[in-house]
Amino acid sequence: MRQAGRRSYRPGEETRSRLLEAGLVLFGRQGFDGTSVRQLAVRAGVAVPAIAYHYTDKAGLYHACALHVIRRYRERMAPLLGELGDPAEIRDREAARDALHRIVLALSDMLVPRGSEPGWTRFMMREMQIGGPAYDLMLERLWLPGLALTAALVGRARGRASPTLGDRIAALHLLSGLNWQGAARRVSEAFLGRRLDRIPRPVVVAEFAALTANIGSE
């Protein structure tokens, strides 16, 4: 019989899920070094040994969080990327600009969802800014492929078969323009006098359309 007052383990999958959710939130807010295993356990509502049982240690949970972020990002972007197809097949400059607009808007929607902020986006942004234990993994599987795609589309919008150094810099400039919704979110909200998820979406759509419309028309 279970002793009164002792916390029992939840069924395996539920415990793993709760720990993963706790990791995304706490690591996203406090980073790897700033988060203790006890905080993770309390947030998940499980006993501390559950972390070792399911993820080996705190680093294992952090790695699992990074893989979850990569998977969620790919799931969110897959329908759009499948529709756009291979950038090499895009011959029309206007089609390339439209593809850039849709990609930037999709990234914006991930950074500022209409509703509660998913913990995985905060985890992703912190890893990009601070460079935690999963930086290399996310760089290789997430950020570099995304930048390569954006640079290829910039090149197409400028009438080139392959991106130049200038096109790659333009891709960095374009995607870093999302920073006001990410790392600089608090400054943005103070300046605009409202939460970013309260900005009417048509306003955001129009501004991003104006931004991408200039690419290739220089």
C-alpha cells in the first residue's frame, strides 16, 4: 500500500509529457544553468527521481526539449514549405517575393501566437540569443536550413539562380527583422503600448508585405 503523503509516479507517457512541458517553460525562462531539477519536478508535479528515470538527467531533458522544438517547428512549416516546393523551380521574381512574405508571416505567427505563448518558441529564442547546450543542434537542424532557404528565395527574387553573399546578408537582415517579436518583445510592447498579440493581424500582414515587396526591386 502506498504511504500517505508520498508522491507517486504518474503513468510513463504522462510523466514524460509533463516533464517536457515543464522543461520548455523553465528552460525558456531561466536557461539551463538557472533551472534546477527540483524546480522542474515541482513544475511537472512529479518526484525528482522521475527526471533520471525518463531523461537520465537535466541535460537529457534539455536535449529532449530541443528535439521537441525542432519537430514542432518542422510540423508548423511543413505544409507551407511543401506548397512552395523547391526554390530552384521558382522562376518568377514575384512568386519568390510572395514565398518570402508567406515564410516571414508564418514565422511571425509562431513568435506571436493569438492566445497563450507556447513554451517551445521561448525556448527556441533563448537558445538563439544565449547559446545554451542545444545551440549546435538547433543551428544545424533549424536555423541554417531556414536561412539557406530564405537566401535562395532572395536570390530568385533578384533574378539569380543561386544566392550571392549579398543575398545571404539580405536573408539575415530579413529574418532578424522579426527580432521585435522575439528578443526585443518587451521593448516593442512598451513602445507600441500594447501586447503584440493584440496588434490586428492585417496590420502585421501589410507591413511584412511591404518589406518583402522591396526585395528584388532595388
